[in-house]
Amino acid sequence: MTKHVVTRFPPSPTGNLHIGGARTALFNWLLARSQGGKFILRIEDTDVERSTWEMTEGILESMRWLGMDWDEGPYFQSQRLDVYNEHIERLLASGKAYYCQCSADEVEAMREEARAKGLKPKYNGRCRELGLGPGPGRVVRLKAPLDGETGFEDLVRGYNRVDNRELDDFVLRRADGMPTYNLAVVVDDALMGMTHILRGDDHMSNTPKQVLLYQALGFDLPSFGHVPMILGPDKKKLSKRHGAMSVLEYRDRGYLPQAVLNTLVRLGWSHGDQELFEPEELISLFSLHNLGKSACVFNPEKLDWVNSQHIKNSPPADLVPLLAEQLQRKELPVPDAAYLEQVIPLLQPRAATMADMADQAAVFVLSDEDIAYDPDLVGKVLTAEVRPHLQALIERLQGLASFDQSALEESIRAYLEETGIKFKLLAQPIRVAVTGKKASPGLFETMEVLGKAHVLRRMERALQV
Ligand code: GLU
């Protein structure tokens, strides 16, 4: 019988959730969801000084926003110290771990000595055979094998091995009584039944140590997969400089969660040359075989493009709350949902983000009195030749019973025929009068959505500039 897949996301709440962490979460979530398995959230908050509740909340909010739901947790490592201690005691009792009284300075001196000899810097095992008991300032170290090698099969990178002489008796419990990352992560991953551990390859050097711990504790090894680091467009380590922000900043700037997921998944996973994916589709397509080995480049422009495509493909009703929120952020009026649902289809083809859409929606939500006319633009477009025509049109349109696109088109066409002028002469003046801008969505669609009263009021105002 194949084992039920169990994966996890174990962030440390010492910072916001960024692109890298969110991608790791996504791969683990997709693996669990695609296999009908379980996805566990665990907060690794043993670094008490640097962990904050605010960061934990931000991480949970980011996960919820991205739609990465979890089946268990969040567990908090800070509440599981007894569990770690129980396993540390077990290792001590079986002689697989020992107390060490060397001070941090002494250990640093040992490392320096090794470096001077051209060797890998490490603890030299001074307390290994001293049989020390507990005492103030003492740490617990693993009694690691002195020779042989430690290997594991990596799902992404193939077989990996290290010479055990490269490893040292690393610390399991610090002098302050807190377990180290390697100890806590192994105990938790084993007890919580993880079958697969996907994470960034910055953890590659921890994995052999963890393998030694699984062996010492008598736990079965999970499968490990290390995905390549995410780089910026200049192929250097990803940073703010490359426009990489926290997940919640993307939300606040009007990116859709499905677009962020879509962009994240392409950082290390592919399905032919398909670029656009809906979350449901990802769940059905995801497989470990398509995880790539080569470095992944995060390109903010690509995210903008992916976002614009997801905006285009969304039902307008789904975008209503997002647009409302962005309008509010920009301190623009927020009209009712039914009106926004009419405005959105006009802007969907042209918005990279929902913030961008809110900017473009301004002409639809501002009151007629708040539409600003640039006197230069009005002077240039509403010429003396054009003004009488606009005046005449106002009267015509006034008489329209229906103000939909076709009625508008028909009425204006009739006017052009009667006067013998070309639409080109009037199109831009009407646009500027109705929106205050040189560019807008289709003129008749815009007028229909705005409605008769507003269109006419704006045309009158423009003629007064
Ligand atoms: N808390 C660790 C981190 O955020 C977890 C690493 C792991 O996946 O084992 O880097």
C-alpha cells in the first residue's frame, strides 16, 4: 500500500512571508492536494527573541489569502519543548548524544584552528567521551559518526552524499535549554508523519545532519526535495531591489491571489510551455517529476502580465470587492456593487493590477463636479469649431429615451449625417468632455455606463471651461 502523502510548511515567524517561502509552501500544498494527502502548518518559533506574534499572524493571513488551506495546525514549536526534550533525553540515555561544556569562544577557537590547517571548521569533539552530566552553560551535542558517509536521494537533485568527516557533533539543545532547528524539525517531521519535505536548496547542508538524527532517533526517513533558489532578473539573490515584496504587499497592490500562485509555481515547476494556470488546474497537473533543477528567475514584469491575464479571465462579479477595496485605498468614492460590475468589463482588458484598475475607474466613480478638466487640454480639443456641435449634441442626447450604446451611436450618426461632419472631429472632444481624459475605454460603452444625467452634466461643465 502506498503511504498517504503528508507535507508541511514550517515558516519561522521572524519576518514576513515572501516569494521564496510562499513558493515552498505552494509546492508542498500542491503535492498534498494533488495526491489527496495532508498539508500541515507549523510555526517554527524557537528563536524567541526574533519571533513575533505579528509575523505569525501575517504568515497565516498570507496563506489564507493565497488559498493554501491546511489540514492540521498551526502547531507552535515553542509549545512543544517537552516533546523535544523527551527525544533529547532519549538520545542522551542511549549514548547517542552528550553534554558539552565548551564555551562559544572555545568552539570558535577550534573552528579557527581547523581553518588554519585548511580543514573544514568544526567542533573537535573535546567533550565527546567525558561523560558529563547537565550543568549551567552546557549544550547537548549529537555523537555523530566519525567516518563513513551520509547520503540521501533528493527528489530534485538526485543522490547526494557527504563524508561524515565533514560533519561535526552539532548542537541539539542550546545552553539556554532551547532545541536547535535541526533537532526540532526532525522530531516534528517524524512525529507528524511527513512523507515528503520540499524546501529551498539553502537547506541542502542541513539535510545530512537531519538524516543522521533520523537514524539516531530510529525514525523512518521522509523523501527530501530541494528546489533551486529564486534569483532576480540580474541572476543575483532575489531582493527588494528586484521588486520582490511580501505576499501581503502584493495583495495590497492589487495582485490577484491566483496570479501570484501562477507566478510562484512557474519558479521551478513547468507543464510544457503553458504559462497560465488556474489553482484547480495546478492541483490536477502538479507532479514532482516536473520540478526543475535550474535556477529560477523572478521577473516582476512577468507577474504583471500574468496578473493582467487573470484579471481579464475573471468574472466581473469576482473583481467587485477587490476594486472596491482599491478605490477605498485611493480615497475614491466606492459606488454600489451593481454599478462596479458594469464598469469592470470596460477596464478588464487594460489593467495590470486592481490598483491600476482603480486609477482607471476614477472617471466612473467621481462625481461630475470632481472631474478635473485640464484647461490646456480642453483649449486644444474643444475648439471654437467644435463647441456649437457639442452644445447641439447635448440637446439631442437629452431627448433620448434609452441611453444604451446602440441608441447613442444611432443618434450621433444621425447628427453627423445632417451636419455633414465627420465622427473624427467629435470623438475626442466628447471623450475629453465626458472623462476629462485623452484616453478611455470605448466611448459609447463609457457613456452608457455613466448614464445620461452624468454624461450631459459633464459635457455642460466642459463647455464652461
Ligand atoms: N523554519 C525553517 C525555515 O523557515 C524550515 C526549514 C525546513 O523546511 O526544514 O527555513
